[in-house]
Amino acid sequence: MDPDGTVVAVIGVSGYTPVAAVKKTTDGYVIEAKVEWSKLGVIAAAGSQIAMDIINFDNDDAGFNVYAWNGSDITEDNTSSMGAVNLGTLSCGTISMFNDQIGDVTLQPTSNEDKTNSNTYVGTYEFESNMNVMFRKDYSPAVTWGNAAFPEGTATIGGAAIPATKGRYRVSFGCLDGAYSFTSVPTGAGVAYTQFATAAPKIDGTLSEYKLDYTMAAGVVAGTGPVNNDVKWGSSWDKDFVYFGVQVKDTKLEGLANPWDSDAIEFYFDGNNDKDGTYDADFDTQIILDFTHGDVVWVKADGAKVTVADETGLSYGKWLATSTGYNVELKLLWKDFGFTPARNKAMGFSICNNDSDKTIGRDYQSAWFGDGNNWNDTKVLGDLQLAGGNLFSDTDEEFYNESVVLYPNPISRNAGFYLLADKEVFAGKTDVKVFNIYGQLVISKSMDLSNDSEMIDTYGLASGSYLVHMISKEGKQAVKKIVIE
Ligand SMILES: [Ca+2]
Ligand SMILES: [Ca+2]
Ligand SMILES: [Ca+2]
Ligand SMILES: [Ca+2]
């Protein structure tokens, strides 16, 4: 292929001309080409491999040079020094729904444990007010999708923001075709709230930290009965954990070997809230705390990888006998569900009580929501929604937003602002990019933030909010907002 656009298949299928285009740039040229698999005799399949090489011939005043992507043999009739191309599964990376008030609300793929369904991302979210949002990739302003249509449409890269209206929605976004929808799911009996905790509950079985606002409807699974327990529960959350406190009034405490045959509390989680019916190993699980096993928490073996240990920053559970029955207290790490907590986000959830009073196993089961299939069908679960706390989703621990100050902020038009950074975090050259709220790059500079303060000139920028993205040569990032008045 020549920079003049001529494409020739030198060896192989005669008479075949691949589709290609060349564009001259200020410092050279770029080429884009597509070759049909069938012309190469390849049946494309994820996991397979083909041999390939790319050679660049350069002829200019410095003489004739040849560069190869792989190997040193540059003759077109020898395949032995070619490299390998592995056919992977197209992955969209991290997809979030973004607005500068709410930050990045991470959406999760519908189950992707078999790596075949990674292009539809879902989440459940309540907008407190009308809000313009867009979808974006890897929390970066560089790739955004939008469209001025609500509640559904097809978003395009760089398209206008989506005018979401106040309300509670199941959000779905296809990162390959751009199709999106906001399906209204109003608050109802199937939504419980977990309240933001300003102080972390102590997992000791005493429940003074919780408002036990919720109960359990009697008898979702019948047995020998009678239904004679009284259950109240509540939940709270912080940036690392979701906490549960459950109070059970039960006159006879007992258990058999199986946790589900014992006096027990069962918790069910649909971490990506896709309610697809299946307990997916990447996001969903069932957890039981029971009489027989005490503080030893039973976790569904083929569910999300929830590690329960002791109270040292990991998930942890407690069973405590009381004068009227027992209490159960549990904390779980959000990150075990791939869930980034923020106010108004939700995951699929329910909670059940198994009662055994007659030493023959479970007499009946009651549930807060759902039915006797809560344990094996995520479709019947309710939602646990985060209340209180931050509206802004702090999405990525790799960001060092606390290590940079922009000042003054807000600024008046044409004034400029300074960056003051922690010199140990942002050592040496840092790439600084400023994006408008539509993700368009408006300023790009490389600067040394270990100087006391570096200035960004904003001359000519319109009033509004801008995001300043910084990445050091070591890959440490920060994103800060600056407002031009
Ligand atoms: Ca406690
Ligand atoms: Ca009982
Ligand atoms: Ca799920
Ligand atoms: Ca009992």
C-alpha cells in the first residue's frame, strides 16, 4: 500500500484488492485497511491465532530503510519471521454513566463470566433531578457517547448529552451499537434502603447502629410450621462496606449440618442487578449465617468471590444468641461485587429467615421480598438502594485527586488557573488535558508539576465546567473540575 492510496495484494489471492485508505498528516501518513478473513482462509474465532507482520519501507534523503513490526526477514514470501496475532474478545472496558454532579456511575456488564456477552452494560439508578448524562469509557473524557433523546435512543461517540429526567431507572447501554434505554422502575415494596454510616458499625451482634425498619412477610416456603418468628432488619453502608443487622425473635434455637436446615438468615445479592435469573459467578451470590456454624459465614461456592475472614478490613459475620432469640450482623466488601458505592445506586437483593424448632430441619422460610426461589433465581429479588452519603461516585482508587489543588476555582473568563500538586505523587513531566463537559479536548500540555505552581491559560474558553485530567509519567492520574464563570 502506497501513500498515494494504491493497494496491491502482492502474493496470495489474485485479483483481490483490500479496502484501505491513506491520510497524509502534518508529520507523515496514517493507513487504515480491512482484509476479509475469507480471503485469508481464516475462520475467525476468539482464542485462535494467525501469523502476521507489518513492514514499513522508508525512502527519503537519509536513504532506503525497512522497519518490521516483528522479526528481521522482510521478504514477502517468507512467513517464518512473522509475529502472532491473537484473536481476543472485544471488550469495552469500564463503562460508566457520567455527569459532573454524580461523577461516574459505573455500569456493569450483564454476566460476562463466559466472555460472550460483554457489550451490554446495566445498572439501576435514581436521578434526584433532571440531569444531562453521557456514557463513557474508562472514566475518561476522551471517549463519550450521547444523544439528545430520552428515555431511549442510539448514542454516538461525541454525541450530545442525554437529557435524563428525575426518576428511578434501570439503565442499559450497548457499547458496540450505542443502543441505550432508561426503563422506569419506581420505588415500591421491592426497594429497601441502606443508610450511609458516618461511623462504621462494629460487627459484634449488637444492633444499636441500625434502624431496623424492615420486616419479613411470613411463609414464602411452607413446611411443618408454625410461622412463629418475628424478624426485623436494617442496613447501612460506607465507601468500603455494606452492613446488615438482623434481629430474630425465635423461642427455640437449633440447627442441623446444612446451614439452610438451621435457624438462619440468608442474604441474596444480584451485584450487577441485571435480574437475569442466574446467580452469575462474576457478580451474584447467596450468603447464610446459621445457628450451627455461628460466626462462620457460608458463601455460595459458585457465586461472586466474596472472601469472609475476620474483622480486619475484610467481609465478616457475627451470630449472637439473645434473651429472645438471636441477632445476625454482617459486613461485605463492595468491591467483591465489583460495585462502586454512591447514593442512589442499587443492587439486587433479598433476605430470608429459616426457622427450625422441631429438630427435623427447616419448618418454614419467610422473606423480606421475593419468594421461595430467592436462592436460585435473581429475577425474583428486590433492590437494595444506597441512601445518604455522597452523590458523587468516586470511581477509581488509582486516582490521586486529593494530591492536586486547582486555584483559584472558580475563575473568571480569560484568567487562567494554577495547579499545585504533591511533588511525590506527580514527579517529573505530567500530561495535563482539559476537556469540556462534552468530552472535547480544549487544552493539552505537558508540564512539570513538581515546580511550585504551574499555570494553565484559559484564554478564549467559554463559561462553564471543565474537567482537568492529569497523568504523570508513572501513570498516576487525577481528575479535577474547574469552573469558568
Ligand atoms: Ca454492631
Ligand atoms: Ca421459631
Ligand atoms: Ca446478576
Ligand atoms: Ca428456631
